[in-house]
Amino acid sequence: MLRNELFKPWFVGDDWGFEIIDGEFKNVTVQIEKLEWPNEDDNQLALDYHVVHKPELITDEEIKGDTFKAIIEVIINDILKEAINDLKQTRDNDTKEFST
């Protein structure tokens, strides 16, 4: 997992996101607005986010670029893997329901 190595998640009420803590985009803070599968037949996620904070040295063009989008994808994949693993562990520990 890349949590606390590449990024730190944050939560405020119903809002959530992450701060990138290492690499080219260090200290960029992102808020996730929507993360969903719009089409059940497709494995593509729809992600809406915005940058809450970025250092002055990082340009808007860099934030809109493919490298930043790739970092966002890596982080979202890591968050989803962690959530799925947590769900599986919770599911396997629930003695009232059948285990997977």
C-alpha cells in the first residue's frame, strides 16, 4: 500500500481526498468529488476531483498533464485495493453471514 508513503488521505465531514506527500507533486492536495462506475458493463471509473492546494512551483499545466493524471490513477487504485481488502477481512470475520 502506498498510504503514508506517496499520499495521506484526509476526511472532513462527507468530504474526502488526499495529499501527495512524495514525488514530483509533493504537497498537492486533492478533493474527490465523485468516484463511481457509471456503466456496470464497463470497468472504467468516473472520477471527478479538484485540486484544493498546490505549491506555487507546480503549474496549472502540470496539474492538467498526463503525469499528474497517472499519479491520481495510482493513488485511487491503491485506495480501492485497500478498501476491498478491508471489506474482505470484515466479511470473513462476520460469523452471521457466509464467508467468501
